[in-house]
Amino acid sequence: MELGIIGLGKMGGNMAERLRLAGHKVIGFDFNADAVKKLTDAGSMGVNSLEALCKAFTGRKAIWIMVPAGDPVDQTIANLKPFMAQGDIYIDGGNSNYKDTQRRHDELKKEGYEFVDVGTSGGIWGITEGYSMMIGGDEEIVKYLSPIFKTLAPGDDEGWGRVGPSGAGHFVKMVHNGIEYGIMQAYAEGFSIMKAKTPLNLDLVQISEIWRYGSVVRSWLLDLTADALKKNPTLDGLEAYVPDSGEGRWTVFEAIDLNVSAPVITESLIRRLRSREENNFTDRMLSVMRNEFGGHAVKKS
């Protein structure tokens, strides 16, 4: 099956390679010429324009968009339109807001195009482990694209599926990432507690390895954590700055709108935001208040 991929970053490039190895024709475009060259050198077809990408298809076009959420998705869709035909398929495999996805689906459907949203998880390991794909869209189009999904997934019937109509894929991926925030925060706090218990001289690398087998908290995320600790047990040279891609925020907003209590995910998001504050004003306010009511010492820089 033919598939065009726009956005050949780490995930997009790895997806292209996994598809190529399975015998699919992959046509890729990226503004980064080196990424295009890497794709071509690997045996797929790299092109230097959206027009060239579309012209390389021999039949119905299915184009997987892997660009940042928001305007870049809308701009990519608009720039593709002059080269797309009725019935061609847009696939958004990025981390778009599900409400934008529903809007795009409805607009493109009226113009005769198809649109599928694929919440994709797997990161840089997807090329070997397979990708988890949460798919939203019309059933017949998802079925048509199933050879692609089966190739990218861990197995033909594992790790992927249509979870609902347009927007459902990105909604489920949003919640997935919110849960991920909470799990990561719990691991980080647990290891921090153990590191702080200096009299016991705990070996965090050893403990992470013990937990990986048989423990109820074992997970792929713990496997990656163990690998990271082996490389840098004291995390030297790293800043305590944790970015977020947006889905955690959207998950919290949805929880509020739906009157669903989600304190763990919410607090995990707040902790990420706090990690970016240098000389944190909130903590300085707490310190000065303690000094005012209790005469507690204030540590000065």
C-alpha cells in the first residue's frame, strides 16, 4: 500500500522505515533536507515539495501528517488541497486537540475528502516495538487503511483499533497522555524519597531492576527509567525543567467540564509547570509567610 508521510522527525522517520521494511511504498516530505535524504538513503522515496509527494502516488492518496498541533496541521491540509482528489485521505497522526480534529473532519468531508485521526504512542521505540494507535474516523476508511495500521502496530490485532468516530482517537490519546503524566510523577516522587533516605544508602539502579520483574509497578516506562538511571544514576547535568505537549492540560480541562475528579493528573500537570520556574515566587511567598506568623528563618540567596 502507498502512504505519504509529512514530517520525518524521529517518530515519522521511524514509522516510514517500519513501513518500508514491510514492503509498503513510502513517500516522505520534510522541510529538513537531511531528514528527506535519510529517508531516500534508506530505500524509500524522499521528495522536496508537497506537489511532488502527491504526484508520486499511483492511485488513491493517503497522507499521514506528523506536524505540531494547531495551525501547522491546518496549513499542511490547505497546502495539500490543490494536489488532492476527491476521496483522498488525510491522516493526522500528531497530538491534535480532538475538537480541532472534529472540525477538520467535517470540513473536509463536505469537500469530498476523508479524514482520520490516529493518536499515536510509541516514541522512538516504535520502529522495533510497534506503535499503539488509537483511531477515530469513519469505519470504512479505517478498514481501508488497516494494512498500514497492522504494519505499524505490535501485531495484526494488537495495539491498535478504531475507538470511535472522528475525534475519538485524539481524545483517547489525550487521556492516555494525562495518565502518563500521573505515572511518571509517581515514579519520580518514589525515587526521590528513596534517594533522600541517605542512611540506608539505597542503590536506585538496583531497585529499578528489581521492580522490573514480578512487581505490580513494573512497566515499559519503568524499563526506560532503569535504563536512564544506569546511564546517569545521579542525573548529573540535567535541569529540573519538564515540558508538556498540551494533552495533559486538555485532559484536566475535560475532567472539569465533565465534573470528573482527576487530582493525580491535575497535580502532575501543575508540577510540570512549576518545574519551569526559576527562583520560584510561590515558594518564596510561602517562606516569607512562615517568617511573618511564626518567626521561622528565611533562607536568603
